[in-house]
Amino acid sequence: IVQARAEVNEEILLRAAERLLEIIGEAATNCSAEFKSRYPAIDWVGIAGLRVVLAHHYHRTQPELIWRFASVDAPLLGARLRH
């Protein structure tokens, strides 16, 4: 039972991370060109592309990449936007 609960919790966290990355991708899509031009080092096309994959091709996603995007790339994005 403990193992099953851990697997369910991990699945819930993975789906939550995917959803948050979708939201970030949607926000990136809706940012103005002027805003994006202030942050040329950010891969706006890649962020939007990730959203498309997550929203429409979810069967192709790899959990280890989702975790990396959520735990490494998203915090870096936030840090870049704050400076």
C-alpha cells in the first residue's frame, strides 16, 4: 500500500508540474514582442513549443524531462525575469 501511495503521489506531482509548465508556455505565447525583446536570452519559442507538446502530444512526454524543466529550467526562467 505504501508503494502504491508513493506512485500515486508521484503521478499527481508529475501532472501538476506538466500543468504549470503548460501555463508558463501559454503565458510565454501571450507576451508581447516588446516584452520578449527585453529578454533575448530566453528561448520563447522553446517555451511555447513545450506547452504545445504537453497540451497536445502528452503521450510523447518523458517524466525525467518534465522534472528537469520544472525543477531546474522554470526556476532559472523566473530568476532571469526578476532581474
